[in-house]
Amino acid sequence: MSENNKDFNLFKKTQNFILTNYKQLIISLAFLLILFVGFQVFNYFKIQAIKNTSTSFFNIIQENQGDLSNLENLINDDNFFAILSQLKLIQKNNENKNFSYSNDIFKKLLSSSNLDDLYKSSIAVKATYSMINASYEDKNNNYLNDISFYLNNISDDLDGYYSIKKELEYLLIVTEIELNKSEYKNNSRALDKYNEIFNSELISTSIKERVKKIHEFQLYK
């Protein structure tokens, strides 16, 4: 009997609470419903936008192999295909030796995107290699400061990227020496970086071998 009284009292308290606060409860429920519907609508339009961007991306790639300028209409979208569009534009402009344009896209991509460290490091490696090559192709040092920026975006904490970063740091120094027509054997930065790489247990053997070949070539050329 006591248990029945407890259940009845609990029921009455709940009933009284609902009757007393029904307006606030209705408002709260309505607010939650609006939030839920709003979230669903937002997701729907976001998914539709991604679908539209992906369709446009693949249509441009398939139909306009020689002219990818229409991809510029997609690069400001906030999705994965905007990043793909930028990378495709970089590839095309590098092939056309329009390195300045590629460099601008690399900087924009790494400065504005909320990329995971893995993707950011991968793009930064590609940017560094591309702009070192561009420096040799254009025979000027216009890209050297930007290359340093790209190097700073390569994470030391990711397996494999530490070795690549050290190799690129060495290549940047060698590039500066080449462009400035300086003496490699008298450049302490180059020699110190070479020794750092060659004596490190964290750097892969293959990278050490590549760096060693460049080092020997520079010493005895």
C-alpha cells in the first residue's frame, strides 16, 4: 500500500509540475524542434552543395582537359572538392610554367584551410618541391621566403615527414647557393645541415643517400 501511495504522489507531483510549467515546456520543446529541423535543413543544403560542386568538378575535368580555368569558380567553396580544384589548378599551371599563380594558390590553401596535419604536411611538401623547381626554372629567388613558409607547415610529429622536411631544408639551402652563385664548400649552413641529416638516427637511409650524392656533387663540381 505504501508503494502505491509513493507512486501516486510521484504521479501527482509530475502532473502538477507539468500543469504549472506547461508554457515553458511547450516553448522548450518548440525550440528543440526548430533546432532539429534547422539542422536537418542545413545538412540537406550542405550535402546538395557538395553534390553540385563534385558534379561541376568532374564535368570540368572530363570536358575541358586543356582549359581548367572554370575550376576557379569552385575554389572558394568550403568542401573537399574546392581543395581538389585548387590542387588541379596548381598541377596545370606548373605544367604551363605559370609558377607564380601556383605559388599564390599554395599560400592561400595552406593559410586559409582547416586542414588535418597530415593533409597540410602533404600539400606543404608538394609546394616546397614545386617552388624549388620553379626557382631553378625561373632562375630567381622570388619564391625562397614562401618555401620557408611551406617548410614550417610540415609537421615534425608525423612519421616519415621529419625525414622529408630535413631533406627539403637542405635542398632549400643548396638552391640559395646555386641561385646566388656562392661556394658550397664555404657555406656553413649547408655543411651543418648535411651533417645534421647524415648523423641523425631519425632520418631514413634513402634520404641520407640522396643528400650525400648532392653533397658530393656540390663539393667536387
